[in-house]
Amino acid sequence: MTDDYAALEREFAVFVRRARAASQRLSHGVHPGLDASAYGLLVRLRDQGPRRPSDVAEDLGVGKATITRQLKPLEALGLIERLPDPADGRAHLVALTEEGRRRMLQARAARSQRLRARLGAWPREDVHTLATLLARFNTITMD
Amino acid sequence: MTDDYAALEREFAVFVRRARAASQRLSHGVHPGLDASAYGLLVRLRDQGPRRPSDVAEDLGVGKATITRQLKPLEALGLIERLPDPADGRAHLVALTEEGRRRMLQARAARSQRLRARLGAWPREDVHTLATLLARFNTITMD
């Protein structure tokens, strides 16, 4: 039974590695030209509203050059836009556009479909059990 | 019952967000001065052996400036070392050191301890069930 812990640790690690590929697919669902970082960036702008690029970079723990490179395609695709910074005439903010919001919803719906398709062969009870146990785990790891 | 899918999707998202914090703790376990990217970088060097920094950057989908910034503290701490590149006298490879390997094992052991401590109050059967269902999920999502 001690091995159950080791097995769980291993499956968590596999899951996290797969999750990276999933976030790539999620970004591609927004637009095929985007890389894995795009979706998380859009989520942040959606949840936090218009922000300075330097603040977004700080939140994500990346450098200025990286955030500039990541924001560029999002702006070129019309998913985010620049707004003047009311607090500083020389600075600007970046914000999610309506088009960005629409495409995020689309990408999320596609992800839900993929998840449901993959779980199609599962007994509903197992889906319920996995969701319940994972919810309990997520709560206890809150520290 | 349809809501079980939505619940599972939500719990997966929470888990992945928490996993980011966990990889930060894992990196700190190697050395308190390291950021979240460090552990993954060390895993890569351990699994793939000595590599050119530019190849590591390409694998991870990051730029040259980023990989240089991420490798620097690992070298300063003696966790990785530079080796001459036998294929190109002007280039160098980076490789995990014995000290790096030792500290990775330490950090992993600490992570196992944290996981076991958190699951301490769980019935063993639930740990087993979660590991089993997650293993099944990890297998079907292989695409």
C-alpha cells in the first residue's frame, strides 16, 4: 500500500507534463499561430483588466523582452489592444479585446469537448469519483 | 451528472495552477535562491545528458536570453557545469554535476514527504483510487 503514494506522485507528474501540451492546444484553439504561453496571458488580462506590460511580466516572473515577444502576436491578431495609461502619459496598458474574449470562450468550449470525448468510455461514477477526490486533494494542498 | 465533467475540468485547472506553486517549492528545495524554472531545467539535463544551451532553449521553447538567465544561477551554485563541445571548439555544453544530482534527489525526497504528510488523513483506499483513476486518465489523454 505504501506504493500508492509513489504511484500517485508519478501520475501527478505525468499529468502536469501532459497539461503543458494541453495548454499548447488551448492556445492553438484561440489561434493556430500562438504558443503555449498565450492562453495564460489572456486569462490574466481577462481576470485583472487593463495592465501595464511590465506589471504582467512581473506577475509571471518573466523578463521585459519575453513579455514584449509574447504580447506582440496577441496584439497583431486583435486579441489585445493598447490603451493609454491614465496614470502616466508616456506609458500604455494592454487589455483584452471583445474578439479576444470571444476566441477564449471558443477555445475553452473546444477543450471541454475534448475532455468529454476522452471520458466518453468512462462510467459516470468514475468521473464523479475522480472529480471528488481531486477536489479534496486540491483543498488540502492549499498552503 | 453532466456537471461531473465541468467539476473535473475545474479541478484539473486548479491542480495545474497549484502545480506551478509546487514546482517553485521543488526548485527552492534544490536551493532557496532558484526560481520555478530551475527544477525542470535540471530534470532535462539529467535525462538528456550534456547539451548545448541553444538546444535546451529550443526544447523548452524559450529564447537565448532566457536560457542564459536561467542557467546562470545553476552554474554559480555548482549544480551544472560547462564542458567543451567536442563537435565545435567555440561552443560549450552544459551538464548536471554530482552536486546537482544530489540536491535534486534531496528536493524530490522532500516533495514526497510533503505529499505523504498531506495525504496522512486520507483512507489508503482513496489514495489508491485517485492514483488508479488518474493513471487511467493519463493513458487515455495520450495524443
